[in-house]
Amino acid sequence: MAHVLVVDDRAPNRELVRSLLTHFGHRISEAGDGVEALYKMHEEVPDLVISDIVMPLMDGMELVRRMRMDERLSAIPVIYYTATYRAREAKSIAAEVGVRWILPKPCEPRAMLAAVYEALAEPFPAIPSAAPGETGTAPSPTSPLTANLRGIDRLNQDLAQLLQAALEITARQHEGVSAVTRLDEALESVQSLGLRLAALLELGLEVGAEHEPEKILDLFSRATQDMLTSRYAGIAIVDEGGAVRHFSSRGLPAGAQAAVAAAIGKMEPTIRATFQERPVRTEGDSVIVAPGHPAVSSFLVAPVSAHGQKFGWMYAADRMGKTAFTDEDERIAQAIATQIGVSWDNVMLYGELERHASQLRQEVGERRKAEEELRDTRQRLAGLVDSAMDAIVTIDDAQRITLFNPAAEKMFGYSQAEMLGKPLDVLIPESLRRQHVADSAPFASTGVTSRRMGALAAVNGVRKDGIHFPLEASISQHEAGGRKLFTAILRDITDRLRAEEKIRNINVELEVRVARRTADLEAANRELSTFDYSISHDLRAPINRIGGFSAMLKDEYGALLGERGSDLLGRINKAADKMNQLVADLLALSTASRRELRWSEVNLTAMAHTILDGLRASDTGREVKIGIEDGLVVRADPGLMRVVLDNLLHNAWKFTSKRDNSCIEVGMVEAEGTRAVFVRDNGEGFDSEAATELFKPFRRFHEGSDFEGTGIGLATVQRIVDRHGGRTWARSAPKEGATFYFTLGREIAAPARTA
């Protein structure tokens, strides 16, 4: 069987030919225009080409010319398959390019098969007759389009019969062959016009189902090219300023469409002045449509308008089969232009309607959303009101209750059903009702929207059982439904008033206790001052006399005492010195607890150097490695800080005295989230588990014979640090030295590093 290439820009037309020929075993390939057809023929040469004439990009006439110029394709037979109303043009085009077979659209299957087999030079196959009750065509549609087409067909048939009868009468009357020829041409012209009008009607129905502007213009430009049998067709819709808003074309190369649209926009004033109300056609060897448009030999342009409003222009160019457009073409162009104008006006109206509908849908959606949000808000508000711990009561401007929440039911003992619509006076003690009216009237006229809880004086309410109770209220006013509403949030403050009264009683009692304890403390301080005075004078005086008399005894009678007496006298002096030191330490401890703090910046680095220099001067025989961090500055009482460092450094010097490589360090570390000053030595050390005992007065871990001391120094250190808001602690192990730390209540600055 043969390979047949079907070329048509409309898929339904290609499908019709495919269905018929594949039924008889032929292999079919398809193309949408001449360009695609040539590409497919170069891939595989067909045995037969069935082509439409009017197509975009490359029409059937140019396709056959290209085929005849190609040695591989020149011998392929071609059948033109074109609209019935183009029969005359098709014959002219076919004769010009050497095509023998022309089939009209629509075409009887038998006629198409006859032409195909004749072109293939093959015998015509036997076609079985239709069985009883069957037909060879599809059932007739019942659409309005089909009914209209049938009506036009009937008119054409009636007209043809009348013309045929006229021809027969004329022939019998021997009026001559020329008259018959003219009537025959008239019949053919009427039939062609009728078919074009039917196609125009079909186009109107097709456009009526479409609403997108670009698609509508594409349908019309294709119909213009098809009905006027032109190589090029185009439609330009312009705005009031002459700018091209939409441009649709057929036959133009893809790259030329934008340039032609721009050129038409520039030429629009000239076009408007030249072509006002009716179609205009021109012809010549080389007619220029617009810059960028291929040159043509004929040109037909018509204004697109509707209801007195001009929308733009439509044109057809390069009439195929003839050198010029005819009067009939001009009438068809006018009909197409009018239909374009009406359709475009409808599109604009539809677009405006669609915009209004879209806006309405948006407004409806927004309103529905707002209603849903309002409903949700009301539900949430109702939930809040119902779940509120405070009573919420709303009244109108007539003092009638309109809202009474569950907390109000619990507070007053009434149900909501009992209270809705009732006057607010029911909840107010009778003795206060007149005052309530006097207070609420000014608030309603102030314009103040709310008074918060606590801003109003305490008020009283009355429960259903008649019991009066104190309330705290916040009040707001607003308008709803043209009425002014007042909402009160009420809180029973009975328990709070009881608690406040209890607190007041406790405060009074506490003030009494504080006064008593202050008096006791003042008395204790006076006694402590007396004790300090006694220690300083009454206890020190005898000790000093013991020391003085011992010295006199040694000076005057030392030679008489002998070795035993001198030893006893030395012990007396030593005991007196120790007692004197103990008194001094006790006074220091007492002073540290009572003296007023004088805050200032204290340079601990300089202070540590001064103390250690003094210890070195008093004990020149020792070699001790000293390490003091630079920039140790704190804010504290300078005198008391001197006591702290003096005690810690004296202890370090004392407990490293039995070491050959003694080492003492003073510095700062991050400890337990804050900065702490430390004094570290490598002396005797102690058990850390008992470190807290060190800071108690008179507690010592070493024998007095090994290391002298009173046991008061570390207690004094802790007392001073406590008064500064800090704390003290120690880390140590026996024979491994000890580190003492202290912090102050005020943050200790990081050491200032020196270059």
C-alpha cells in the first residue's frame, strides 16, 4: 500500500483523510503546513501528497513549487484538498503549479478514493454496499450550527435549480452560448458566496464559545486567510493613542510579526485617515503593506468596528489564484471585519464583566472570611467570658442586664436566666443604689472608654441570700446596634481584704519585734564597746605591768636569778607577749564587726608587696619565692583589706618556715562563676575536710610549739569578707601547702595587664 502525506493546518481535516485511507490499508503521515511537510518529505519521500492550499508559514501553492524544484520530490503526485467556495481559485492555482486533482471540502469518500487511486495509478478497490439500516456517513448532528448550514445548503440548492432552469430555458431559446456561460459563472459565484457565508456563520459560532482575546484573533486571522484565499492575513487592535495592543497574523515568518506590529502602530494615523468606513483594496507589481512585511501583489484592508467604536484593522494580502481581490472578496472582508468588531466588543464586555465578577468574588470571599473571623472572635470571646475567673456583667443604657457569665452566677448566687433583662439594682445594696446612679451618669457622658481595675474605689455588692460583700470593678463602655452598653468586670475582694488586714497586723507586730531587737542590738553594742574598753585598758594594763616588772627584774637582779630563774623570767615575758597579741587580735575581730565600711579602690598588688617586704625585713635569713599578680584592684574598705591580707600572708610566711624552697603567690582566678582573690603557699597544709573549722575563733590544726598563733586571724578574715558581702574558703592537703580564697560582694574587676 502507498505512503500518503496529508498537509492541512486543521487537525480534524487531517484526521478525516487518515480515517478513510487507513481503512484501505494506506500508511499516513501528517504535517500542519508546507514547511513541516517539506521537512518530513526529506526524511521519507511519500508516494502521494494531499494538501490544503491556504496554510500558515507556507501555503499549498508554494509547497508544490518547492517540490517541483527538488529532484527527489518533483515527480510526487499532488491532490489539492480545499474549501468548496475556493473551487475557481483552486483551479487557477492548480493549473499554475501543475496539479491535476482538486477535491472540495467536504468531499464524498468515493470521490476522494477515486482521486487517490487515479493519482497513484492503481485500480480502484471494490467498496461494499452499506447493509440495510446502515449508512456510510455519521449520524446527522442536531446542533444549531448544523441546522443553519443545512438551511444555507437548501437555499443554495434552490438557487442552483432556479439558475439551472433559467439556463435550460435560455438554451432552448437559442440565445447563444455566451449567455449560458455567464449564467453558469453566476451560479458558481452564488454557490461560492453561499458557502463562504456558511463558513462565516460557523466561525461566529466557534468564536462565540471562546473568551480569550488572543485565541479569538487567531481564529479570525485564520478564517480571513482561508475565506479570501490569501497568502497573508492579519488583525491589529489599537488603543486610542494608536499603539498596537494585539496583533495576530497568518503566513508571516515568526521573526517578522513583532516588526510588522510595530510598523503598523506607527502607520496607524495614516491608515485611519485613508481607510475610514469601508474596505479598500490595491494591487500592483509590488505593494508595500508595512516595513518588515513581505512584498505582495494585492492588498485588501477593512476597518474593525462595532457600535460606532473603531478597534483597529484587518487585512488580507497576496490573493492566490488571481492577481487582485474581487468585489465579492471585499464584501466578505467587510463581513469578517464586522464580526471581528462585534466579537471584540463582546470580549471587552466579557473582560469587564469578568473583572467585576472577580472583584465581586473577592469581596464575597473577603466578606465570608470576615464573617468567619467575626464568628471565631465571638466564639473565642464567649469562651473567655464563660471561663473568666472574674464576674462579667453587661448592662444597656436602661441599666438592664444583657450579659451575666458563670463567674457572676457563682459570685451573686443568681442564674443567668434569672438575671437577663433584670435591673442592675438587684446586685447593689439598697443603701448604695442612689449613689451608683449618681456615679454612673457622669461616666457615660465623659467619652472615656474604660476605667481599669483598681482605678475605682471599692464598691459593695449583695448576693441572692442578702449578704453584702466588697468588690473591685473595672468598667468599659461601647456602642453596639445603636445602643450604648456598659461592661463591668467584678472581683470579690473579701479574702484579699482579710489578708491585707492580717498583713497589717503582722507588720505592726514585726515593727514591734524589730524595735525590740534593735534596742537589744544597741544594748549589745554598748556592752561590746564596754568590753573592748575593758580589754584595751583593764586587761592590757596588768599585762603591760607584768612585762615591765619582768624587764626591771631582769635588769636589776638578773645575775642573782641564776639559770633556772632566768628561764622562768623568760617564760613570763613570752606569756605576757602572747597575751598582749591575743588582746590585740580580739580587738581587731571586734572592730571588724562594728566599724563602718569606707569604700574606695584598693590596690591589693601594692598592699601585698608592702606586707611581704616587711616580713622579709623581719626574717632576713629566709629565701622565699614570691609571685604577686599585677593589677589586682578591688573596691573595698582599705583598712579592713589590709587586715585580711596581713593575716593571710603572715600565715603563709609562718607555715612555710620549715620549707627550704618556700613559695608564696597572690593572684586572681575565676571560681564558681565569679572572680576570687587567692593566697597560695607550699607550706604544711591541712586536711580540707575540716577547712570550715579554721574560720572559727581559737580553732587551730597545728601545735603551738610548732607554729605560734592565737587562732583569731582567720576568724577575723572571714568576718571582714562577710561584711563586704563576700565569702571565704580554702583548699589544702597535709604537707602540700594551702590556698585561701575570698570574694567580695561587688564584682572584682579583671587584673589590668601591663605591657
